[in-house]
Amino acid sequence: MDFSLSPGAVEFRAEVKAFIADHLTTEVVDQMHATGTFNDKAFNAALADAGLLAGAVPGYGDRDPIELYILFNELEKAGAPYDGLAVTMLVAGVVNAVGTDFHRSRVLGKLLTGRFNCCLGYSEPDHGSDVASITTKAVRDGDEWVITGQKMWTTMAHVSDWVILLTRTNPDVPRHKGLTMFLVPMDTPGIEVQPVPTMATERTNATFYDGVRVDDEWRLGEVDGGWAVMGVALAFERGVMGGTNPAVPLLRHVRDWAGGAASPDGGTMLQDPLLRERLARTAIANQVSQLLTLRAAWIAATGGLPGLEGSMAKLYATGRYQQAVGWFQEMAGAEGLLGFDADGAAADGWIDYDARHAPVTTIYGGTTEINRNNVAERHLGLPRDR
Amino acid sequence: MPVGSVSPMDLDLTEDQEAIRDVFADFFSSETGPERARDAEPLGFDSRAWDRLMETGAPGMGVGGSRGGGATLADLTVVVEEAGAHIAALPLVDHMVATRLLATVGVCDDDVLAGTTIVGLAIRPAQDGTARTVPTGAVARRVVALDGDTLVLVEGDPGAHLENHGCLPLADRPLAGATVLAEGPDAVAAYRRTLDEWRTLTASTLVGITRTALDLGVGYVKERRQFGRPIGSFQAIQHLLADLPGLLDGARLLTAKAAWAGDRAVAGQAGVADIGDNEITDFAALACMALVSAGEAATTATDRSLHVHGGYGFSEEYDIQLYFRRARALSVVLDDPARECRRLADLLLAGPSTSSPSGAGSDRNSVPHGGPEPGGDADHLATGATR
């Protein structure tokens, strides 16, 4: 085994790091946390203009797929707003993989400019993990489809130009055989976006579709073939495009805070033996998370679809992140409860922020329970129980 | 999927390593295994398997040059993962790393290379002239130890076996009359490197144990029926086991990275340890991380696998208890994993802990304090000296 990156990948990483150093200003970070929208169009556009988005679409082009991992891993480690970008590039990958020339010419090129966003319309109020049971209807009317229903957790819908929308086109067949995916322009009449605030300040949305009419050319994949499109999207989503190293900035923030924070036992918190042990354990978990993610990227780079390996990486990384946040918030005591704007907040409020954010990481993008089911059934070969 | 630039990154074994894996998977499968491990208890030494292993050249394969096998540390991890997976009761890891150390100081004779004379490693610094709980002290005629800043070799009959949890051939070894191999900072550095090799190969052994523990658990829950169904169809059982592949693969990748860093260090390539950027290529840090990670994987996997066996897992008749006890023994025989983590923190973070007993100049292992620099390891020695 060789864990060194290729010269090209090393160069790419250096470019990304230099870009982050130049463009990830305090204002950008403050803005993302003030608005709860982890997407910055100017930042994304600058990334594209610097030529750094070409490798960011899973399965697209001739760039080393390791670059995809590097880009999102560097953005995540730096604490940059990348959530909107990751979803957008994921949709770009799906469009490239299953879309038509119409989709590619109308959408893909725009997405690569960094100036447009997409969001995911899968979940509904009553259908989350059991996504094959969704009820948002698409009914054919000549060359058009008429879509009616409601989606939930449509994060970035309020800044998006398109939504990929999972709909039911046939209620009379087994549930996953009657689904069809559409790429719907968000300015189509009949779409309404309502904000859903969360305890971590991150904004998500509920979206409503009332007789929304789209031409058949916006259909993505076959009629009643939506489940296959979902499969492509999920394989791209899990593991590689960020989300597996959230404890790297956490560890950095806590380490930097601990060096200057007085311990009630005397000395600094950085001299506290239990905190040192936990910082070390978090550093180990960060390495393991990185390696599991790198493996998923490596599988993609050698022609595979790393869905299962991505599940393993997400399962491990998000569990360890939550454990670490819990440790550090306890050890910071009352100061660990204080937010960004409070005087004396431990780690300038990052501990409070991460403790608020961490719970969602084992929920969104495939819950820990669903990932465990995947590993149990598809990796360990245990009998399906649903 | 088109691939542009060709990456040197390669997360597969080399062709040679695949061949090594296949040869030793066959060997340990036929010459060792749970029945043989049972027969070897309580001492924990399968002398017949050791005799056969000598025919393969494995005991000396880690020594370079014309005399040994020239295997890299990465190659050795492949061998010992198979030994762990087949619960081999053999002093292989300790012999391999001690032999490599002896070769660097020029006292590695043919009997040692062949394995006719078994060499052990005192993994804890000597205290009051005795190396305590040497992992293979009850079967090794020779033992390498660090006494203060002096590297010594003791030779004589193996020590009296200390009956123990994992049926390891543990014994105390008095160092009276030992030969001095080297002294001073170079001696300490050589010993530390050897200990990091021990950590890496022990981690790989634990990865092998984890792998088989998972296989045993999965195999059992597919067969065992309750309430009219295989118990492996219940999510309560599935989810206990579903966390384990990530732990297993993560520990294996981290161990492989540690071995890679160890081989690079030999080639003169220094590593870094930057936790702020999650960039760790330093051998000492990765060896410690690998041992903690693999120890956790193995203790978790054996614990969960034993649990899903129900009462049978607790009985001597079933194999999982062998793996359970061995996993715990190899995870703690060097030190409490929490103390290993604090030692790791000394490598990764600025400044020593308030609890560190390394009062400046107060301990006899007075080696230059490494502080935050990668490879600095003085606190570990000091910590060990107070035990």
C-alpha cells in the first residue's frame, strides 16, 4: 500500500488550500452562521473561476476522482460553507450519469460555473428513511407532467435554481417500481418554499408543489425508473463529498482554546490528562475517518461505486464526532454552553455550535440505522428484516 | 470511469504481499487454529507450529541484507494478521521485531534468524533490574530490554510462566548478567523504534483477531434460530454487528499506514503530525494510533461476537472465548490504552500533561525531551519507569 498522493493531487490540494486561505474570510464564515445557509455563491463562483470545480462532479470528466475527495475534505476541515456546493455537484454528477443532452446543455454547464445551486427533493413529512413510499404525485398531461405534493428537509431550496424531485407516477405497482425523478426549475409556478429553522441555526425548508407543470424533457431517467436514479445519487452522496471529518475543525478549535484556558485544577486545560487523552482519541478517530473516506474515494478512482464503503465511513465518523463533542462540552463546563456571541465562550462558541450541529449528522444523508441495515444486509449477508 | 493522472496512492496489497498473504493464510490455517490454541493453553506456545514455521523462514524474514528475508514492516503486517486470524499461539511478533533490532546492533546469529533460539522483547522498561511481564518471556531464551538508557540482552532459560487472562507466555526476566548492546540516546532511539514496530505488528495481529471474531459472530447468527427465525434477521443483532466492519477496516487501514510510515522512516523520509489539518505521517504517532485503534476494534468485535453467541459464547467449547481473551490481553499488555493515548497526546500536542511524571532530570531515563516534535517519546519512558 502507498498512502502518498500523486504529484498532481498534491498540487491540486495545495491550490485548494491556497484558495481557502485567500477566500475563506471571517466575513464568509460569520455570514454562513448568521444566515444558517451553508452556501456562498460568491465563494462557489470564485472556486469555479479558479478552475477548482472541474474535478468536483462525481463521475464526470477526466480529472483524478481523488480530487473530488480532496476538495470537499479541505473545505470541511477548514470550516468553509460547502453544504450547498456538495449537493449541487452531486446533482451535477447525477445529471451527467443519467441525464439527456438537454439536461447536460441546460444545466450541467451552469452548475460548473459555481453560480447556480440545486437541492434534493426526496423526503416528505411522512416518508423519510422509507423514501420509496413517497406520495408526491406526477401525472402525465400530454407532453407535460403535473406535480402535486410536499417535500421536507429541502435544504438550500431557497437559494436553488433546480430541485431533483422524486415523485410517484404509478401507485399500482410495488412502491419502488412506480417512482420517477424530475429536474424541476425552482421558478416554475406553483412551488412554494417555507423555512424550517433548526437548533443548530442551519436553515432547511419545507417545499410545496401545487399543480406544478413541467415538460417531459425535465424527466431524469426512465418513467417509473426513479429508484435507479436514487441509487446513483446515494452512491455518490455517501462518504466522499464531505461529512466525514467534522471533528477536525472541532479538534483544532478545542486544542487552541485549551492552551489558553485555565483549568480549575491549576495550569491550563491543555495540561489536563483526561482532556489530552480525549484529544488524542479524537485525533485517532479523525485519522480512521480520513482513511475510510480515502478508501471510498480510491474505489471511485479505480472505477467502482463506493456506496457500502461510504456507509461505513459515515457510520464511523459521525458516531465519533458526536462522542467527541459530548466529551469536550462536558469538559468545558458552563463555558462550553456559551455561543458565538457570548463573552468567555469556550473555543469562541465552536463547542456550543458543534454540540448543536452534531445530532443531525447521524440523521441526514442516510441515518445511522439505515447505514447499519445496509452494512448488515449487503456486507455481512444477514437476512433482510423489513 | 476515466482516470486522469495516475496516483501512486494504492490501497491494495502489492502482488508480493498478496502472495505472502496466501502462503501464510494456508500455513496458519493448516498448522494453527482454535484447537491448537486450546491445546497450547495455558502457556500459550505451540512448539510444533513453531517448528513448522521455521521451515517457512518467517522468524527471520524481517531482517534485511543477504542473511534475512528482507521483508518490509508492511510485509510483516500481512503475515501476522493471518497469525492473529488463526489465533496462533506463537511468539512471532516479538521475535520478528527483536530480531530486527539485534540485526541493527550486529548480534543476530543464525539460530536467532532461523528461530531455533527464540528472542523476546521487554516492552516495558526494566524496573529494579527486572523486566516485568515480558510477553514471550516464558518461551524466549533471549530477551532484549531497555534498562535506563542501556539496551541489554539477557540469555538463559525462559522465565516462570505467569498464568494470565489471554494465555500469553508472560514471564518476568531478571536482567542480572545481561550483555550491554548499546547505551545512550542511540540505544533509546533504537529501542523506541522497535517498540513502535511491536505496536504496529501487534495492531495487525489484533486486526486478524477482529476479522475472525466478526466471521464467527456472523456465522453463528445465521445458523442459530430462535422464535422460528435465524437470530441474524433481528435488527437488534444486526446493528451490534454492523458497526464492526468499519472498525475492522479502519484499524487495518491505520495499521497499514503505520507500517508504510515505518518503512518510509527507514528510508530517511521524515513524517509530520499535524492534528489541526489531520495530516499524520509520523511513524511513532501512527504506531500508537494503530495499536489503540486495533485494540478497540478487537475488544469490541470479540465482545459483541461473544454476546450474540449467548451462553455458548461463554463456554470453553466455543472458539470465540479464545479470541475474546487474546484480544484483551494484547490490548493491555503494553499499557492501559488511556495512558497510550496520553503518550500520543505528548507527541501531538505542545507541552506535557500536569500528570506526567517526567519531572525534568528526575528520572533515570534522562533522554532529550522530545516535547511536541514527532518521535519525541521521553514521557512514555518516564511513565513506564514509575510503574
